[in-house]
Amino acid sequence: MAHHQIRDDAGRSRRVQFHAPVRFENIRGPWRLSIALEAPIVTWGKDEHLFAYLHDFDLRSVQLILDHYRQTTWDRRGASAYPFGGGR
């Protein structure tokens, strides 16, 4: 896995981008999915300083990310969203 820094006009580091293959274990601390750039990205770190495009994660990691979102959706909706267990 490689990464490089994106710098602003003053030469300060703005973001650090991780390149394929990125693993879920590279994410440290809280993270979120964003569409701030031209494709979905996962951001993490202080001030979301670190990021990787979703398509740069390996297949196992993409599945883990989607599973986290699925579980969060189920937790938010509660049992009333799936009264007969159809969603799980």
C-alpha cells in the first residue's frame, strides 16, 4: 500500500491519500464515508486528514465497510423496520 500527500498552494499538507490495495486495518479511529471528491472516499484521522477511495480498498475491506453501514442502518431503524426478521 502506498500513500502520498496532497499539498495546498503554500506547500502545507492538506490530506494524505492511501492507494490500492488499502485494508480496513489501515483505518485508525473513527471513520466515515464521504462523496467530497469525485468518487466515494473513506476518511479518518484528525480532521479527516487521511483518506482512500472506496474502490482502492480490497474486496474484504469493502465488505466490512458495507457491513458496518448495514448494521448501523438496522440499529437506527430498530425491530419495527423488520417485524418478521426479513431484513437480517
